[in-house]
Amino acid sequence: MLTNNQINQIAEMLIESGNLNDDTSEHIGLILENIAGIELLDDDQLNSLHSKIEQAVKNLKSS
């Protein structure tokens, strides 16, 4: 549903917000709730997308 570029943009936005203490997962969930069409994804697809964003955040924070 989202391209790698869009996933990285979400990760960058999360990092720039400065609100990523311990609850990155909750912030990702809140963002995903506001993406049009996200309700069409099944649980596996949604979990996969969530994991990809979480990994992108980790990768960007470590670089």
C-alpha cells in the first residue's frame, strides 16, 4: 500500500517530531489510522506495514 519512500517519510516525520520516547509503536498506529484506505488492509498486511515503519525509524535513528 505504501511505497518505501512513503514509509521513510513517515519515519522521518516521527523522528523530527521529537516525541519518540518509548512509544514509537503507538505513534505509528495513530498515523496509520489517518491514512485513507488503511482499513482495507487485513491484520497481516497492517502488521507488516507497521513493522516496516518501525524498522525505518530504527534505521534512520542509527544513521
